[in-house]
Amino acid sequence: MSSLVSHALFIDNEPVAAHDGRTIDVVDPSDARVFATIARGAAADVDRAVRAARRARDGDGTEPGAGAWGRLDAAERGRLLLRVARAVADHEEELAAIESRDTGKPLSQARADARALARYFEFYAGAADKLHGATIPYRAGFTVLTLREAHGVTGHIVPWNYPMQIFGRSVAASLAAGNACVVKPAEDACLSVLRVARLAAQAGLPAGALNVVTGLGTEAGEALAAHPGVDHLSFTGSPETGRRVAQVAAAHHCPTTLELGGKSPQLVFADADLDAALPVLVSAIVQNAGQTCSAGSRLLVEASIHDALLERLAERFRALHAGPPQRDLDLGPLISARQHERVRGYLEEAERDGLRCVAHGRVVDDAPREGFYLAPMLFGGVPATHRLAREEVFGPVLATMSFEDEREAVALANGTEYALVAGVWTRDGARQLRLAHRLRAGQVFVNDFGAGGGVELPFGGAGRSGYGREKGFEALYGFTKLKTVALRHG
């Protein structure tokens, strides 16, 4: 164990050990071997990080915004965030290698994540000085205006599936708005977040503006949600954990943004361009081994083309390969033994219930047997009431079903408790607009899905998919509080 690389917490621009010195093993998903340790932060460490963030934002606390970070004007904040963006871009290969080993995703996907992270900081750097208030027409003798002000200290609980991207989309927006941040990344994948925090400090971010506390969700995560010094909380993860986070934060009246997952449908009509649709339909479920909240995990196909499309999909699934990240194949392993067991449970239930596996990919022969690999699976004729069609599997498993008409398609698409993303494939312009209105989803893509991440596009859902919005300017609004100023001047 002494030869393992140890990763400390990052507080006040310094690496620090956990208060009690405990650590957590870091496991490589590709071969199940421990290759590093992270600090096991807990309540005392979270408190230290929150206090550091408060000093950076408010100084000694006598006046909001009086700290080294808080007193910077918006344009200067933007310049610093742009320097962070450039630092990330300059270290793209290093960050991709870290992310690939930590999460198991293929190198090309990890590189895309690093580029997306740089783009988040670039976008919000440019937006920092464009966060405007408004004037409100009111009674004669009054001038009324609104100001958008930073919350103060924001907490960010980041999941393991896209550590860099989700860190970027919440932290960059929060910093641009003038907040100081405390980040709790998932214990299963946090090494890239720690590295980016160091890069941000080297780029000139003041001490305390960005702090990272690693540890278990039940310890460090719960402590962050419960801390009375946190003014706003952003959480991405499961609906069950999100509910707990919101309950804990509500005890000290802390507003939350929750992005909790999805069971996103793609609707394919008979007039669709199938040649354009096919690669997107496959990528939407295979990317990151299906461990994506917005994965297109339900495929609804008009009955007249269902069999033909399924045959073409099956051909593509049979050509898919899972293997070690450095091989840069279609997908790598799942994140952990626990996640692998969870997804296998869904597949075993599907087999017991007689669901038809139309086609599957394969795990390459040289993949370590101890790794958490799973071949992509395509199921046909899945009943809408089955768990495979209703619950978030979070693996490379695509459930397909057919519909007779537009009304049935909408009913099937809206037939889960999730409402995150939907895709519509049709050349009919009127149908495109009708479905954009009728589908329960925070994002609807027409003749596409995901739009390449879309840093500029507001993202979030309803129901079990959560509430609040990330990405674009909507995220900036969420990381501010609105103040109304009414001046009576006669």
C-alpha cells in the first residue's frame, strides 16, 4: 500500500490530509486493482472548506463580497476563468488519461470530456460580465431595478460518470456569478476534479475560491448538504440520494438544484431518415457504457418500420466491442463492481421474464477478467410496464417497443416518472412542433439527440429527473439571488 499515490483534499489552494487521516482506495474499473488512495474527508473537513470559501468571498464576514475573490469585478472574474479554460486545454491529454483510468471510459471519450470542461470555463468566462439585472416600470416618482447577486458559498456534489463535465457545468457557472465553491466529488471518480482544482489555483484563482473535499457521500456529502454556511447546493446523482440531499439542505433553508437522471425516449417515425438516425441511436446508449443520465435508453419505433429498423440496429450492436480504456473501443467497463452487479440484475430479471435479446456486442478477449465489463444489449418488444422500460438501468442496455400512431407514441414516451431528454426522428415539420410541446422533457431534440453536449443549452428535467437548470445562462441565474431596489425620488 505504501507505493500507492495518495491524493489529499484541496482547501485554500493547498493539499491537506483529512482531519482524522483516513483514506479510501481508488480502484481501476478495467482490472479491479487499487492504484491510488484519496483522503476520506468528513464533517470537520467540510467545515474547514466552507470557512475557506467564506473568507474568499466575504473576508472577515462583516461585509458580503469583501474577500479576495468577492471583491473582484465581473470582468476580472471572467479573465481568471478564461485562464483556467486555457490551463485545462493545455493539459487535455493529462486530464483525459486521469479520467480514463479513474472511470474506465475510452480515451477518446475522456478527451471529449476534457474539451467540454475547457469550453464550460470559456463560456462562463465570457458570460461573467453579462449577467444583467433589469428596470421595472412602476408608479410615478419611482425608479425600480433588480440586481443579480451571488449566493455566497455554493456546494457542488458531483457524480462519478462525468466528473470533469459536471464539475465544469456547475462550478464554472457558480464562479462566474461570484460565488466561492466547495466541491464534493464521488468517491468512485474524483482524481480529475482534484487536478483541475490545482490547475485553477496555478491559473490565479484566489485561495478559498475553489475547494475540493473527497470522501464518502454518507459522510462528506451529507455534511456539505447540512452545513449552515452553504448558501446554495447543486447535486447530480440518483433520485433517492437527491431527495435526501434536498431534505437535509432544507433544514437550513438552502436552495438546491437537482439533476437526478432519466429514462429518455427516442421516437422514430416511418418518415425518418434512418441512415442519419442509426448511429445516433446507438451512440446515445453506448456512450460511457450507458452510464449517462440523458442516455437514450428507450427506443419507440412506428410499427410499420419496427422490424426493419430493429434488424439494422442488431447489425450495429453485434459490431460493438467493450474493452480496456486504452484500446479506445466503443465502450469501457462499468465504474464499479457494485454498478456491474446492479446492471446484471436487470438483465437477469429480463431473462427470467422471457424478454427477447435481439443482439449484443462482445467483450474483447484481452479484457482483464476482473474488470467490470458488460457487452451492450439490444432488447426488442419490451412491455411498457417492465422495469427495463421504466427504470434507469445506467448501463449499455437499449429497450425497444413499437407504436401505431402519434398519440400512442406520446403516451409511451411520457409513461415514466422521468422527464429529462427526448428525441424525435421525423421529416414532418408539424409533427416536430407538436411533439416538442407534448413530450415531458427538459430538452427535446429533433433529428438529433444530445446535440454534442451543448454547453449553451439549458439542461434539467422534472419529476424524478429533478428541478432547476444547468448549462447556458439559466445556470448563471440559478447561482444568483435577485434583489429588488425601489428608489422614490418624487
